[in-house]
Amino acid sequence: MDLVLRTKGKLNPIEIKVSPLSSYRSLERALEDLKVKKGYAVTATQEQFNATKAVTVLPLEKFLQLAPKW
């Protein structure tokens, strides 16, 4: 996990990866430690997708659109 944003009292764990096909196990462990159900991976991908039940992968542009709405 590289970053945690707190918005509206909610923690939003974020990991930044070069490849969208990376392992997200470290982010999932951080989610468990923080007792948070959802985390995000910002990658060099063109499409948003769910890598796991708890991790959504998205491009930087989409992340910048969504982050202010959290």
C-alpha cells in the first residue's frame, strides 16, 4: 500500500503499480489490517476492473475522477 486517503471519515487504501497484472496480496493484507473492505490499485491500464473481490484496478485518469466523490 502506497497511500491512504481519508475522505468523509472513510479510509481508502491505494497502491500504485506499473503493471495491471501485478499481485495485489500486499494490498489485501493492508485492507485486513485496517479492517477496510475495498482498496484501489492505480496502474498503467486503460480499463477499470476488479482484480479481486477487495481490489479495484483503475487507470490514473479514472482514479482522479473518482477520488473527489469518495
